[in-house]
Amino acid sequence: QVHLVESGGGLVQAGDSLRLACAASGQPFGSQPFGSKTVGWFRQAPGQNREFVAAIRGSTGTTNHADSVQGRFTIFIDNAKTTVYLQMNSLKVEDTAIYYCAARSGEFLIVAATAYDFWGQGTQVTVSS
């Protein structure tokens, strides 16, 4: 059983920053859990569909960011390939959502949530005005 665990959410004001982390636990993928995987961040606001935020190719660090967060959010991975982060700067009220990390085998930077096999439980990010 593979588990992804997100952390780092919270309540902040508009313009502030947060860093989310996604770590793999349970049965390991291997010594580098995300080394041969694509890891994505998605978010879901109340009454909205789950939305792609960013994805990263574990082996190369190649990234893809949604237009809505381009220039404000950055996805990156640690050298040990065990944790994927989402650095969120200049947060806006409309960034308020539950943020989920997800992983899939293979290294295409797919934006569709249905392509991801493993999901975390989500972490709440609330941005106040």
C-alpha cells in the first residue's frame, strides 16, 4: 500500500507565501520513490472540479505549471527524490482550495487527474483578503 502525505497547508493572507510538501510513505517505490514517477499537484475548491496546478518529472525535474499559477507557484523535487514541494508565492483569495498531490508511473507531464494512480489526503489552503 502506497501513501502520499501532504503537509504545509494553512491560513494566510493575500500576498503571503506557503510551501506544500508531498512525501511517499508505506510500501516504497524504491530507494528514490519519485525517481521514475510523475508527481502532480491538484486543487479543488468547494463546488469546483479538481484542477491541475503543476507537475514534475521525477528523473529530470522537468515541470509544467497551469497558466493560473505560472510565475507564482513553483514545483520542485528534493535531490533524494523523496519529497515534492509546491512553493506558492503571491497567494490570492482564489487560490483557496484543498491541495492534493498525486503520482503516476511514467514520466509524461499529464494534466488529467484521472491519469494519476496514487493520491494523498489533501491539505487545506485558505487565503484571506
